[in-house]
Amino acid sequence: MMVLLALVVLPIAAGFALYALPRADRTLAKGIATGVAAVTFLAGIALRDQSMSVRWLARPFTAAFHFADDGIGFWIALLLALCTLCAVLAANVPRLRDFLALMLLLEGAMMGVFLARDLLVFALFWDLMLVPVFLGLLGWGEHPSTAWRYLIYNFAGGLTLLLSTAAFGVAFGSTDVIGRSGLAHLGYIWGPWIFAGFAFAFLVKTPIWPLHTWMPPTYSDTPPPMVAVVSAVQSKAGLYGFIVVGMALLPEAMHAATYVMLWLGLISLLYGGFVALVQTDAKRIVAYSSLSHLGLILVAIFSFNALALRGALIYVIAHGLFNAVLFLVLGFIEEREETRSLPRLGGLARANPKIAGAFAIGALAALGLPGLIGFAGELIMLTGIFSAGYFWPALIALVPIVLAAAYMLRLFQDIMQGPEIPDVPIRRDLTLIEGLAVAPLVLAMVFFGVNPHALTTFDTTLYVSASELAP
Amino acid sequence: MIANPYSGADWNAVVPLSIVAVAALVVLFADLVTPKGLAKRWVPVAISAIGLAGAAFTCGEGWGHSYAAFGGGFMVGGFATVFQEIVIVAALLSVAIYAHVGEDENFSGGLALLLWSTSGAMLMAGAGSLMTIFLGLELLSLALYCLCGLSPRATAGEAALKYLILSSAASGFMLYGMALFFGATGSVALAALAGQAVESNALFLCGTALFLIGIAFKLSLVPFHVWVPDVFQGAPLPVTAFMSVVTKAATLAVFARFAYAAVTGPHAQAILAPVYVIAGISMIVGNLGALAQTDMKRLLAYSGIAQVGYIVAALAGSTALGLRYAIFYLAAYTFMNIGAFLVVALLSTSKEEGSALAAYRGLGRTRPVLAAAMVLFLLALAGLPPTAGFVGKILILSANFDAGYAWLAGLLIAGTAISLYVYFKIVGLMYGRHERPHPTEVRPVAPLAWAGLVACVLFTFVWTFDPLGPSNVLPLVK
């Protein structure tokens, strides 16, 4: 119980406490923030089937501050703790103290999302996690308009989530339901509407075409350490929601939406893949590749197959790890070269072999090289989609895997290989701290790549069987 | 010799509001005998605070002992207690603002008027008959007309005149409605209006229409809202803060009592439906109006129009839960709204009130604590966690679903979506990296205003986790 509480409360409390430190002392702020993130990560490792619950509302429906780490939440929480730790270590931005405070607040809010067992608490943290990113974009982003675009899209999603949560609570009498399944049939004519509200929020957050337009500018404007966490973990909140809320609680409505969602997923994965091919902003390439990968996970979820779901959950972790690596390394490069435009970069590998090495592993994982974690997830997902009887979707889903190879290799070549650009200001390889920030992520990619079944402690049957009960 | 028709219990019922009214007299008297200097400000403020605290205490004693005093004219306990406490708290917080930014000229006079206005609102909160409703309303309003015009600034006179003319017209509507009620039932008691027999009476229906127009005006529901921004902008800051909560709370008490206890026939919901429709429209129009504002007082005036729409929406369907949630949201709104006004007060300089939006540029760097508090209040007004505003909105949404008013829930969400830009625009000004800080004059420390701010922050935050509105507030008349 204490561990769960620490995971949510410690980063938030520490985030506020950071503001009490002297503004100019960057080392102190970074030391404390790293310490807090490390303790949070250790606490995450120590999690094993814990649960805590404090009563919140009695009427009009029961709700409780109920947190638990069973099922999928555990691995995503661990991913979050790891990504935050690495991002905090790597952070090197102006006004570092304030930035690190926001990072810790973001971590706490997202922990709440993935550990909450109560829909209302889930909605609370869902809305809460908007604020640090908005403030981060305002204070450190390139254009204020990006912050607004991020906020408007995600707040709209947050509102429909809130509306659906209230309606669900009134219809079912309780919101303390996440992690449960096989609930009595809601028997509520608004079931599809409730699902629609949730689905809108989840699609915006993931994001999925055509609700993705906030994402490329957000990913390219946000400072790298924050975008590493946002793209690695916050983007998973929507997919996580589809599994624990849609599949488990509203299976009929979820099934009814299958074809729409499959189409949206397929369009996203093709659209993201093709657009990534022609971008020249390095961060935008990774952003659009994200759209493509997340579309694939959506297709896997909506094939309602235990194998595909297992693959999806592995790929959720995989995508988190390699996206965090790619964005962190791109951040290092941008710091040195002062640009992330591909035509103005080139030949970095000769002077910066460590950066090139880390980047290569991340890119190879993203394109699905066997032996790294991306491959395991993709293969299992595709097998699952195919065995669920979705032949054409599985076939279409192969296309972006080919595209991924093309755009990832192009990204790597344009930055790392070819002739060196002469007027680059600094040629400095990874510092020790930067290396330490990337190493755990790279190691995790390799470890889970050769050993993916370590990740499959998920109880997928809970969710798939719930959805199979549906007509 | 005529026997006194009233017992001790009747007089006990009005002790809290009498304390406030008497405190106002003491303030005026003390002003005559205190020497010039700092005491001129602190003595009246201390007397007001003590008077309000005493009223809060005696009023709290009545909680749980509900009874009808003066033959049903004034209700004690339960519902009345809750609303009176809200009014007293709002008045206390306004006094804290007044102590900081009140003009030296007429300092005690303004304070006395504020207290009299408070006692009028307390009377309305407990009013069980048409006579007491009107008495309270006029006591509240007359004092406010004077308060609006109290500032030497040119806009204050305009605000006062606008408020006087429009508000008097609204009072006229209400009074006409009451006269028709009397014609329909031959009684001034609200309880006499209840039931099926009256509902089909044409006099009653016409009276309801007129009465509700008056209510909608005082609540500032669309389309009776146009006076609000001008009056709020022109009035002195403490008066604006006071009006933004107290007028609404007192009128809501009257409306809730009317809706729950007087309109009880089978067609009750159809009769009240127009109010809920305009409440829904207010959520949209209020927030749309707030979008374009560049003055904090005007912005909060428009946002208040929307907020009162949310509260009235909770009452739709006349369910017990809805009433509880309306009270909870009102109490939360008291703290978050006056909290925002306290920030404005703490930003005020001797030359100008800190209400121009430009004063918020770069505040996150120059006054981090004040900016953080403002963020919390804005999050609460927008209905985002971790604030009482978030829980309050969830409760209102579920009350609407519960009572079958899903369309109101939809409008509430639409209004909230618009309000996002209103509130986050200020966050953007405070924290945007391109915002050049606005030079501010450092003012003397204002302990009372800071204490009020801390209280507002605490309640806005802590009520997220313990949103238990008061139970046992029904029945509203006896």
C-alpha cells in the first residue's frame, strides 16, 4: 500500500518541493529530481500485486481512491518510471529547476492514470496530466500556438471522458470497476454513447487519424526529455483505456465499433508511415512513425484476439522504449548541432560513435529488427490479427513495417552517415550522464527483445474473455 | 394591551443576522471615536470580522434544529443554515479584500453597508414567505446600490446607476409576481403555493413567470445578464467580489426554496423548464462572452454567468441529490471565485486595481506563489482536477443524468469546453516564455488578504477529496 501511494504521491510532492530550491542551482535540482525518480523506479520494481483503497464518493455512485498494480498497469508504470528517470538525467534546458518540477508532476499524474482502479480517479489523473505538458510547451516550447493546440484537443477529450464517466457511474452505480470484467450487462440504452465519449478521449490521446493533428507540432516543439516521456507513455493512455475500459467494461459497444476502429487504425498506420517518409524534421519523422505504430496497436486491440492483445501489450512497452531513446538522442544531437533538419545534418557517426550507436539501436528496434523488442511485439500482433480472421488488415499492416525500414534507415543515414557538415559548432560525444540516461533504455530493449515472454505476465484472458461474452 | 404574538424562539431565529446588522452600527460608531491613523482602518475591520464570526457561530448552532419562525416567515436550520454560512464566509473574504484595497474615504461607511447587505442576504436565505423574500432582497440590493457608487472613480457612478435602474425593474417584476401569488392563494406563505390545486390557476402561472424573471435577473441568467459585466467592472473590487457570490447565493436560496417547495404539482418540471433552458444557454453565452474580455473583473463577471448556470442546472428535476450538489458547487465556487478576486486584490497598486489582464504577464516568474494560487483557482473554475470544481462538475453531471436531463449535461460540457480558453489564456499570460513581466509596485503586506487566500486554496484543494455536501436540508418549508 505504501509503495503504491509513494508512486503517485512522491513525484507530485517532490515536484512542488523543487520550487523551494534556489532557482539558479541546476546541479542541486537535478540531483534531487534524479533521486526522486530513482526512488520511484525502485518502488515500481517492488510492486507486486498491491492494492489500496480509500472511500471517496458514496452518492450518486460509489467511487474510491482505489489503486492497484495488477494486469497491464504494472509494466506501463514501470516504463513510465524508467523513462522519467532517464529523461530527468538527460534534461539540460534553461530554468532547469522549474522544468524538472514539471517532469515529476507529469510522472505522478500519469502514475495515477495507469494505477487507478476507479474510473473517476482515472479521469481525474487523465485531466491532471494535461497541465504539466501545457506548461512545459508554454515555457520551453518554440511556438505558444502548439501549447494551445495540445490543450484544446486533449481537453476536449478529457471532457467527453468526464461526461462518459458520470454517465457510467449513474448507470452502473459505481466507478470502482477498472480491472474487473464480466460486469452485469449494463442494460443501458446509452451504452454506445458512453463508449463514444470514452473512445473520443482515447483516440485523441493516442492519437489516431484524423484526431492526430496536435501531435506532430507537440512532439517537435516540446523539449526532448518531456517529449520522450509524453510519446513513450502518455500516448499509451488511450490504448490502455481501450483495453481496461472498452474491452472489459463496455464489450458490446466496443464490438459494435470494430470496423470503424480497424479502418481508423489502418489509415493511421499507412498515413503515418508515408508522411514519415517525406519529412525533413527529425523529430517529426519519429512523431509520424509513432502515429503509424500506434495505429497498428489499435488494429491489434480491435481484432479481439488473445494473441494479438498480448502482442499489443509487448509492443506498447517496445514503442515506449525505442521512442524514448530516439527522442532523447535527437535531443542530444539538437543540443550540439542546433538544428534537427535533415539537410543540415550529416556524418555525425565519425565523431560521435556512442551517439550513433544508441541511435542505431533505437532505430533498428523501431523498424522491427529481430532480436530487439519491436520485432517480438510486431510478429505476435500480426499473427494474432491474422488468426482472428482479419486477413486484409494483417496484410495492410505489413506495409508500414516495410515503410518503417525505409524512413528509419533514411533518418539514420542522413544524420549519422554521409559527408560531415563542416560548420557544426561542437563535436562532443555522449557525456557520462547522457550515456547513463540512455543505457538503461537500450539494455531493456535488448533484454526484452531476446526474452519477450518476461513481459507477458499480463492476464489478457480477463479482457479477451470479457469481450467474447458479447454477442 | 396587545399580546406579543411571537415567542422567544422566533426572535432567536434572527439573532445571527441581527448580530451582523448591529455590528454595522458599531462600525459606524467606532469610526467616530477612533483617532486618525492606522486604527481608522483596522478597528472597523476587526469589528466586522468579529461580528461575522459571531453570526457564523450562532448560525451554526441552529444546524440540526430546523423550525419555522414567525409563522413560517423565516426558516431556521438545515438549508437556511448552509446558505447563511456561505453568505457569511463570502462576506468575511470580501472584508479581507476590503481591508486591503478599500478607499480611505468612507472606509467605515462602506464596511457598514457591506454588513447590512450581508444581513439582507441572510434573511433571503431563510425566507419562507413572500414578504421576507422581498424584505431581504431590498436590504441586500439597497446597500449594494450605494456600495457600487462608493468609489471616487468615474465608472463607479455609472455602475451604481445601471445597477439601480435595472435591478429596481427586476424587483418590480418580482413584486408583481408576488402580488399575483397572493391573489391566487390569499396567503404570502410559500407553502401555500404547493400542490396541484394552485398549479392550474392562471394567476399562479402569470405570477410564476414574473417572479422567475426577477430571479433570473438577480442570478444574471441569459438574457437578463447584460448588466453584470458593466456593474462588476465599475464597482470597487471588494464589492464586485461580494456581489459575485452573495447576490447569487441568496437568490439561489430563494429559487431553490421556490422550485422545491412551492412548485410541487404534477406539471412542476414543465413550469420550471424555462429556467433550466436559460441556465443551459447561460453556460454557453457566459463563456463565449468571457472569451473576448481583457479586464479580469469583466472576465469573472461573464464566467460567473456561466457558473451560476451550472449551479441552477444541478437543481433540474428537483431531486434531493441535485440540491445537495448545487450547494456543494456553490460553496466551492465561493472559495474559487473569491480566491481569484483575492489574487486581483493582492496585485492591485495604489493607482489601479490589478484587474487588467496585462498585469498577469510573466507573473509566474515575478510572483510565483500568487501565480500558482491563481492557477489553482482557474483550474477549479474550468472544472479541472485537483480541485473542488472538478468534483462539483462531476456531481452536477451525474445529478443531471440521474434526473433525466442529459441535454443539460451536454450543454455543461460544451460550456466548459469554451471556458477552457478563457481560463487558460490567463495561465498562458502568467507562464508563457515570451511574456515580458509587467512592472508592479510592491505594496505593504496584507495579512488578512493572504489569510483569505490560504483559506481559499485549502478549501478549493481539500474539497476534491471530501466532497460531501450537506445532507438533511429538506424539507425547505414547513
